[in-house]
Amino acid sequence: MAHRAAPLHSRSSRTRTESQPPAGAVVRQQKVYVLDTNVLIHDPNALLNFEEHAVAIPMTVLEELDKLKSGKSHSAADCRAAIRQIDRIIGHASPEQVDAGVPIPRAHDSTQGCLSVLMPRPVAELAHPLPEHLNDNRIINDVAILKQRDPLRRYVLVTKDINMRLKARACGIEAEDYHTDQLVSDVRQLSQGYFEIEGSLWEQVSQVDSWREGPDTHHRLPRAELSAALAGRDLYLNQFVLDEQGFIGRVMAVEDDSVVLWHLPAEQLMSQQAWGLTPINIYQAMALHLLLDPAVHLVTLTGAAGSGKTILALAAAIEMIIEHRSYNKIIATRSTPPLAEEQGFLPGTEEEKMDPWLGAINDNIEALHLHDENPNGSIQYVKERANIQFKSLNYIRGRSFQKALILIDESQNLTPHQMKAIITRAGEGSKVVCLGNLAQIDTPYLTPTSSGLTYMIERFKGFAHGGSVHLNGVPRSALAEYAESHL
């Protein structure tokens, strides 16, 4: 049955005392979620995620969305998507219906919850209103007036702005972050892509069925015993299992009662090469193994600054294009700071516009050819032969890249909605490599738990053609390693 909510703010001249419940009555407060602008930019479909509860969009929020909707930036596109979603629900509803709350349509012709537009209120009704020179203050004042007029309702302000939440609470208003797309409460719960076992793995399993497929050795182990050795943690495809005796296995199948591991000798992993680059530690070796595997279509590399994420991905990409011809081009892109989202104002070609933000790609191409006789000639040769193209994320929407290797640098600064918009650009025969450091988020309103990088790692851990590795150590230099751990 459709959820029907009473009007959020009646247009009648009902006095405040008339809205009070009878003495001694037991009242169950209806919850009304008031959404801030940053929530709708973070997730344009946010208003659909509050189930049976009422949702209110302040008029001030609609005005902010209108101001931010122009341009080709991700934020502008998200604003337009949010506006279309609001229009789809409200449609041709009358002012009275919008005031009362328009039912939000769900699947199978059912409705749950309702959507209303919160009109501005005269601040004279408040004893201590906030100054109205800020939009945040206007929204808080409007919610405070509603709460004062209708104590039968429980108004909750939802915003990703921590300072706005603090101000709201100081005014006696409930406020919370938007948690719907946060799949983990602590990034320490996030999969690292490998499990390290104390002692010997073989001493902790009772039976092993081993066989060879060409030069490769596979082992089938009892799932319950392996799970016990991993302290009950779940295993997924393309994760790695390491023990202190030097065994390394990659998970190739997870069955009801058994797990199949592909035995990867440490010497074999450490001797891998990609465009002349060899791994420095076993974590880089596991990452390079996934990067060079054409059956793995999505690879995520996380780790501290200097752990080798970018240079590993770039070396593997050049190797697979020039030597193996597995792909036709490299699409290099990254999240740009908010002030630089409108790349069109910068002079030059798209590559020249992106050059300030993709300096890490150029730096690593130079590092790969540092000892060549003619480094400049080698760099130009690689850029041309590997067909390296620098693209702005703002212009990727709507495109489809076929047989391309897409490198997304600084992906910790993307929202889950933006991450989805980019990964879905991968066409037939393409591979996506996401690089990021959750300790270096510099996008407003994003945290390690709400980052699109965290969301993607958690969502794709069950994907048969995906894998992730967290790189430990900082092999860039002794100075960088010391700074990472002591500053």
C-alpha cells in the first residue's frame, strides 16, 4: 500500500497550539529527511534511498543546483541528474500536492515515502535565528521553524558538510551524514587483495589435491580449513594467499566446499618484467601479475605515496600495447581539483590542458627511460607507439573506449556515482586500472569510507574478472619512506 504522509508544512493558518498532541497521548513521530545540496551532488538518486520516510528538498537547495548545473564538470552533470530526478517525481503536481508531499514511485507500481519542496519561512518566528547571508544558515533556519511549528514530526538534516551538521546540532536539529553508499564503516575492513598466514599453510590443511596445467600448478584445498587459517575471513577470486614459508597462491575458484589456488613461486613473480621494470617487493609483484593478466579487466591499486602504483600500471600498459598488442591505446585520466574542473578555460589541446594534472604520468614515463641514451627520444617514441591520450574526466561522459587500457589516477577523489560513470565507459576488450591513496583525499565532503575508490573495491570484490592489491612499503626512496611513516 502506498505510504501517505501528511503535509510537511500546511498552508493553513493553524496555530502552534493546535498542532500539539492531546495530553497523555502516545505519539509516534514521523521522520522527515531534509537533504542538503552536497548530498544530491554526491548521489543524484539520493532521494530514492529513504524508504518509507518523507523527503524534503529546501528551495535554497534547488537554487544552488540551478547555479551549479552549467558546464561539463562532473558536479554540473550530477546537478542536472538530480534536477531531472526531482522533476520526474514532482512532474505536474499542483502546489498543494507538492506542499503535502508527492508519493515517490517505486518498482511494481508501488510507492513508498513522499517528496516535498521546503519553502522559505519567516525567521521572525525563531528566538535566535542564524544570520541569513549563508545558504546553509537559511536551510537550518527553515528546518528549525518547521520543527518548532510541528513537534509531532522528527526532522533530520542530511548533509555531507560536517560544519553544517555541527551548526544544526547547536540549533537543536538532528543532523547526519549520507551513509547509503558507504559499504564499510572503517577502511581497515577493506580488502587488501591478499591474506598473510602465520607459519606454513600446509600445516593447517588436512588434504590437498594438486595437479598441473602446462607449466602451472594448482591446489584444491578444503574451504573450511582454509577459512580457519584466515581467521574466518571470506575469500574472493583473484585474491592472494601468502604464508611465512614463501608460498604464494592466487585464488582461481571458490566452490561450496573447496578453494582452488594457482601456485605462483616467489622467484617467478619477482622476475616478472614490464617494459624493463621489475617489482621491488612481493606486493608489487602480485600487482604486476594482475596488471599483465588479460583475463583481469579491472585492477585497483591502493597504497601510500611512493609505493609504485603509477609506475607499475604505466609499465604494464606500455608492455601490453607495444609488445603484446593486447590494446590499441592508453587513456590516462584523473580527478581534477574543483577549481580546475572547467578545462576549457585553459589554453592548448586537451592533452596540454590536462598536462598540469597528469604530471605523474609524464614523470613515470621519464623514470622508465631515465638511463636510455636518448631519454627524450625514448619518451616521444613510447607516447606515439603506445598511443597515450590524456583525457579529462569531465569530457569522458557519453564516450565508449574500445580495446583501450584506461588509467584512472587519484581515484580516491571520486564519488561512487562518478566512479560508476567512468568505469561504464570501458568498451569491448578494454581494461580499467584505478590508482589511489585513501589517505590523500582532497575533495570536499569525501572521506575514506565514502570515497568512490572504497565503494568500488567493496562492490567489485566478487567480480570474477577483477582484482585489487594494497601496496605496502614506499620504495620511491629512503627519504620518502621515512616521511610517510614519521610526518
